[in-house]
Amino acid sequence: MHEDDQKEYLEEPLRLFRKKVMPKLPPNIQKRVSGELERLEELFVDSRPPRFAVVGRRGAGKSTLVNAIFQAPVAEIGAVTAKTERGAWHTYKNNTQKAVMEVLDTRGFGEGDETHFHQTEEDTWQEALSSRYPDAILFLVKAKEIDARVNEDIEQLKKLRDIIKKKHDYLPPVIGIVTQVDELDPVYDTDPPFEEEKVANIGRASDHMERMLKEHLPEVAGILPVCAYIAFKNGEIVYDRRWRIDELIDFLLEQLPGSTWMQWARITQAKTIQIRIAKTIGKSASAITGGVGAQPIPLADLPVITGIQTSMIAGIAYVSGRKLDRKSMAEFLGAMGANVGTAFAFRQLARSLSKMTFPVAGHAISGTLAATATWGLCRAAILYFIEKRPAHEAKEAYNNQSKPPADVFEER
């Protein structure tokens, strides 16, 4: 996304709302919408790449896992020798989606070959963590090596967390990942979905890793077994043996701050993630427009509502992977029909009349109308940008508006 377009469609409406509108709102309305505004600011204004520390022994599948998440060959795979000489941050970028992820790639635990490496693990971590820290730590162990010096690896993992805590006053969640589960017995059962015997062996390996990790780190976030193998030729997927990667992607979203969600949606290209984030955006936007529409002070609230709605639509388009520019915005608004602006005008008139005629009930009605219209646009944008449905279906979803979720009007 071009920086100017990002500011115009995502950031500027929120900045104007906070500067020009928030001070004019009654205290109770300010309280009601401020949390939702902060939520959108975290998503849009503070947006940054997610950061992970991916740690484990050489051959545990660190680079393979990164490629599986991106669905692209973004990480070099060291099949014979260790590729990472010292702990360092690497930026992985999907050129198609313009999505970025930062990874602190440690050299494999237990790689003490002094002829190749010249610093200890802790020395490299101290240097790499001087300016930034990971949002979460992915601790990888091969399924067939679940008993191989794992206690020693866990001790090193604890030292890594201690350094992060000391330098940044933050303890990142640890996610244990059992990799290469396709290599477990029976060896002939190689492609998912796996048969019952292999699934049972995968479960035993995962349970063992969970017991060992939680013995030393009781607060470990979770344990997930995966197969991340994916092969590429000329940048295209030619063989895909991934298993439970989608579940891992969903779980990692829970561990990440909201400021990374936009990039995570574009990195993973996972529709469930995109829709979940889009609905979060839509709920906050609906709560804001509903709060403004419900208040009694004389505001020219249509430009305010339109600005928030524009920001919402742009955010949904962005998480879908679409290029965010005037053309994509115009395409959506055009797909909604030329009478969209007229519909907004009629709603504005209806709100004004209801406020004049019914001073109390009218405000609640106008607030509900504003929130309902915004939620309708959210549903339409999800269909159009994420579901890739025809324009007439998106327009129908907008015209057949339903009330937004009940929690839009609750303090969250």
C-alpha cells in the first residue's frame, strides 16, 4: 500500500475524528466511543509487522515453517549445514501481498561448532534484542526427536525470555510446535489427513512436549503439532503437505498485539483471519458512528460518519490483500450503486427529523440507524473484497441491512 493512500483512507479520518469531533461529544459518549477509536488506531495508525523468535535445533524446520505460513519461498532452507551464523533479525516479505514479518532466527540450539560460529547463543541474543523484542516465541522440536536433550533446549529458551524481560520488561508467550509429524510411524502414512495410528502417535509426541515445557514454563501458551512441508518451483506451489498450519495461524493471532493484525492477515492470506479482523473493524466503526448519531448536540455528523466508514472499508480492502488506492475504493462504491450517496443523505434527513420530533427516542433511533448502515457496509465489503463475491451480492447484503451485533452498543 502506498503510504499516501494509507494515510488518506486509514489514518486521516481517525485523526480528524479525534481532533475535531471527540472534544465536542458529551462525556458519556466520549467514554463510549474512545475505546473503539483506540482499537481502530491500533489496527491502522500503529500498524507494524509481527515479530517472532523462531528457535530450535538445526533441522527442526524453522525456515520451512516460515515458508508454510507465507505460502511462498521467502526463507532459505539449510538442508545440510546451519544457515544462521549468529542470532539476527530477518525480514521476510511476500512480494505479491507486500506483507512483512520479522523473525529473530537463532542458530539451532546445541550447534556448538566453534569452527563455524564465533559467539555464544546468549551473546548473539543480547545484541539482537538491544532495540526490539519478539511478540511471541515459537519453540520448534522435531516429532522424532522429542526426547533428544529437550530439557537443555528449554533451559536456553528460558534464558532467552529472561533477556527479553530484562531489556524490555516483557515476557513473550511461548508456543511449542512439534514439527515434521509426517515422519512418525507408520512411515507409509505420509500425506494428510493422517490415519488413526499416526494421529495417535502425534498426540503422544505433543503430550510429551507439553509435559516437559510446562514443567519449566507453566504459563506456556500452547502446543501444536504441524507438518509444514511445502515445495515450490519458480515461486509457485507444486506440492503441499501442510497439516494444521491454519490452526497454528489462528492461534498465533491470539498471541499478537492488534498493531500486527493487518500485516498478519496479508502474510497468511487466511480467509478466516481476514474475516475475523474485518468484523472487528466493522464492530468498532459501527459503535463509533452509532455513538455519534445518538448524541443530541448539533453536529454535521454525516462527514464524520462517512470518514469512519471510508476508513473501515479501506481497512477491509487492505486485509483482503487488495491494492488500496482510489481505484479500488471507487470500484467498491460503484458496485454498491450510484444511489449510495443519496441513501446516506436520506438517513441524515431522517436522523435530523427524528431528533426534532422525538428529543429522547429520536437520538437512540438515529444512533441505531447509523450503526446499522455502517455494519451493512462492513458486511458488503467482506463479501466484495474477501469473499470475492459478485458486486450485486455485496449490494444486496448492504440493502438488506441487519442490526449490528449486540456488543456494538456495549462497553467493551
